[in-house]
Amino acid sequence: MSTIKLNGQSVITDTLVPNRFLDYYMPNANGEYVKIYLYLLRAVSSSMDISVNNIADIFNHTENDVLRALKYWNSQNLISLVTDESGNIQSISLNPVNTDNGAVNSNNIPLQSELISNPEVSVTASTEHVQTDDSPVKPVPSKQVAAKPSNPDYTMDQINSFKDNDDVCELLYLAEKYLGKTLSSFDINVLLFIYDELKFSTELIEYLIEYCVETVGKRSMRYIQSVAMDWAEDGIDSISKAKQRSELYSKTCYPVLKAFGISDRGPGKEEKAMIIKWKDTFGFSIDIIINACDRTINAIHKPSFKYADSILTNWNKKGVQSLEDIKTLDITHAKIKEQKASAPEKTSKNSFNNFDQRDFSGDYDSLEKKLLMRAKQGGTQ
């Protein structure tokens, strides 16, 4: 995903949080969602450049966690999201927290505190334009938006009741072994949340922990919870489905990230969709995909899934099936360029030059494809 630039009107050293947000929005919101909203306020105040990947790294979340938070605040009308045709976020506008919304706090007592001034600011990926909107913004009650709790809090009686289950006791024991530490109350709450709310079997939870610790190298319980929520959203409810997903990541996704020099995160939603398309729809081997990634870095000197996608889409149209086919295309392309460069310019016809010069301005893609097919059939070029 592209970098999202936050544009504000001034750079200050302190972040102002509207009292209305603290009074009306924060009490009913997911704690992790609150963190991300506060980070947006902080980023705007300092004119910071942000991206979904960057926010995910800061809070040790997955990109889906961040997107869930942004969509939640969008539903509350505290921010406005603008996406492109692929669903990638292009801009985020921080809306003013309206003072005339008639909202009440968690104790159902209307508050009269004044709103700290917070002009609406545009967060955009490519322009310096500041968007404004004079229309009133009214929040949607939090209860209308379903959000999975990120800080599960079971009572001691509930925890003790769970511990009466031998499978749960075994799970907690194995978790301590994998994580190499005594489980904190937060760790236990998260594991029980995955077991009780997400309905993961103890076997699936054990595999989840093993995957995060040994394959991904993450021991944070917050990270383990994020992966569990992603799995639940994707309908992964068995070890076999989880292994299929982890195989995709280990054999395809992570080699692609490595080729791009990305080592501090997993693939985003759109990036994963592209990788699946390259592998399953186009049927390319990982060697061909890596070759396209290498060419992307050589061409534009930075990782770009969209640029690599254009290369692989072109190869797919031309019927590439192996690295040898790519070499044949390279040779053909080089010959066409050489012929085009050496072809004399057209001159007027006379007794000494009464013929048409060769014109190489035609469909080179079609010519390359024909030559590639001829090479596959054993013909000469």
C-alpha cells in the first residue's frame, strides 16, 4: 500500500484531543481502535507521513487490525475514508467532533464540555490539498457497529471455570512452553478469548502459537491474537486450512517479500491477492514471480507490487511458462530494439531508392508472442 501523507495547518509539539471524543466516543470503543485514532491526531499535528503498514508495525498489529479500526471510526463519522477502485485507502479526512449531536456519555449523563478546536484535515497520498466540509457530522451510536474486543477481561471465577477443562489446562501449559515465559493475566485472557469467542479448538490454538513463534518469529500475545482474528475472518477453523494458509505464506508470500527487501511485516490484503493471482490464476512458479520482483527493483529501485503485477500480467498474456520463455522474450525484445535502431529512416522514392523501408512501429507484443511460440515449437528466429 502507498504512503499516506497527512497534511495539517501547523506543526505543534502537543496533541489536542477533543473532550467530546473522550466523553462520548472513547468509553464505548475498542481500546485498540482508540489508540489508532489518537495516533492519527498525533500524526496530523506533526504533519507525519503514514501508511497502514507503518501503523501496524508501531502497534504490533496486522494490517487488517488497522483497517478494522479505520473502518470503525469511519462508521462513527470521526474520519472519512477515500479509496481507489481496488479498495486501497487514498486519503483520510479527520472530521470535527460535532458539539450538537445530543450524544451522552457511558453514564447516560449529557455533558456540556466545550470541544477543543480541531479543524478538519485531509490525509492524502499524492496531493497537498486540504479538504473541508461545513456540513454537520453526527456520530453513529457505538452499539450499531460490531467490533471484536481486543482486551478480553474474564473474571477469576470464569478463568477458574475454564481451568476445570483439562484441554484448556493443557493449552495454557503448552503456551508457556512455546512462549518461554509464565503467562500473564492478559496472556490467559487472550487465549481464553480465542478459545471461547473465536471458537478455535485447543489443537488449532496450539498450531496458531507454534506458527507465530516458530514460523513468523513473533512471541507477542497481541500479535497472536491479531493472527487469530484474521484467521477467524477468513473462515479458518481447522489445522488443515491453517496449514494451507501458512504454506501459501511460507512458500510464496514471504519469498516475494524477501525479494522486495521487506522483512518487518507480512503481506497486506491487496498484496496477498496479487500473489495468489500470480500463483493460482497465472500458474507461475515462485522462480518466475521472484524474477519479476527482481526486475521491479532494478527498474524503479523500490518494491512495488503493482509494477511487478504489470510485468507478470504481460508475461501471462504472452504465454510464458518458464524462465527459458522469459529468456527467449528478452532475446526477441533485444533483437527488435536493435533492428529498430538500425533501420534507416524513410526517404523519398527515386530510381536508386524505389522500395519501402521496413517499419518496426507495429505490434511488438504480438511479434514477441509469435517468436516465442516459434521457439517453443523448435523453429528458428
